[in-house]
Amino acid sequence: MKFNDFFNMKRFGLLVKHDLMINQNKYLLKMLVLFLGLYAIMVLLMFDGPQQFIHRQTAPQGYIMIFVFSLIALGVFIGGSFSDLGSKVKRTSFILLPASTFEKMLHPFLLRVVLGIVCYLLFFWVDAQLARLTMANAPSILIQGLVIEPFHYSQIIDGMGRDDFAMIVFLLFSFGMYLFTMPLFFKKQALLKAIFVFFIALFTYICFFSLMSHLFHPGNNDGLGFTIPDFKVYKELTSFDLLFDSIAGLSWMFFLVFGYFKLKELKL
């Protein structure tokens, strides 16, 4: 059957087994580093600024700050999916694997994106509880009479606001898919080049709109600041918000499809 050439469960299972047999120690080491790294950072920040982990009028900002910035580690893990294909040996070995292009892309997606996100969320919650228990009886905490708030994910949603949280989640996921597929376009130092290209594109975007703003709205902007005229589409939703949310929510599909065809073009 034609579908069998596209995806076969037995063949896909053998691909997963082959990868885990070769790289299981590397994956376990990265998971251990992530787990211990999150724990160490939380303990350090709780010791240095326990007030950030106290629930007052708003959700504890310490948890939110660590959650957002520690996503960088997850992004690097996701971005490593195809970043080592610059090596001729690894590239040849990868291309000659007895699996379809879809299976070769589905495997790292499930392993690094889906399983990576699940492990990250689990590790973050466990580390937050362990860090709180570690610091609960610390003299610096007891003297001030502070009680560190137990972590739960609703704090992040409430701290960001539900609408902003949904937009940020889609934005981060789309950026993750960019890191997942863009290294396919480079050979050496693929992940670093992908990140560099992203910041170059972002800077170019800012400069372009800044130039347009200075040309069409002189006197209203300073430096690289820019103004984009917009209008309300629905209640508090503006046209710029709609454009930005659409890009954040849909661009990950484009990156996956784009990456699939680029992966299909790989040659020895």
C-alpha cells in the first residue's frame, strides 16, 4: 500500500528502538542535568529572594520567572533534533536509515517535543516541591517568618493572565518548531546559526517598521521605536493583536511542513 511507504508502525518501532539503543545514555544524562539544574536554580533563588515565592496580592513571581527562562533549556533540547547532520558520517547514517521521511521527522518530534515538554512540566513541578521543602526550615526563611507558597501551574496562568498565557504558549511552541526544523538548512553549528538568523530577522523587522514609522509618522517615534496604526476588530481585540496571535498560533504548522520537505531533500 502507498500509505505503508509513508508510515509503518513496525518500521517506526524499529527506528525508535535503534535510536534509544544508541542514544539512551545521552538522553538520560540531559534529563538528569535538567532536573538537577532546575532544582539548584530554585533553591538558590529561594535563598536569595524568598519574597518572590510568597503569595500576596499576585501569584509568586519567582516561579513564573524560572518557568519562562528555563524554557531555554527545553528549546536547546528541541533544537538538537537535526543539529548534528553537518557531520558527513552522521548525515549518511541518518539518510540510510530504513524509514520514511515522515517517520524520521515524527520520531524526534515525539521524543524531543512531546516527551520533552511532558518531562519538563513534570520535572519543574517536582523540583519546585523539593526546593520548597529544602528551604522551608532554612534559618533565613524562619527568621523573617516567611512561608514559601507551594507551586501549582494555575499560578503561572493567573500571573500572566489567561489570554496572555495562551498567546505566549503558542508563541513559544512556534519558536520551538522553528528551532526544531531550521537546523536542517545548515550543516555546521546548525542550532547556533538558526538562533542567529532568528535574531537577525527580528532586528530587521524592528528596523523596517521603525523606518516606516519615521517616514509616515515623523516626530512620534524615537530611536528604534515604531507605531503601527490599528483598529478594534472585536471588543479589546485589535487588528495588530489579531495578526500577532495568528502568527504565533499558526506559524508552527508552517515550520513543520517546511521542515518536512527540507528533510526530504537531504542527500549524501
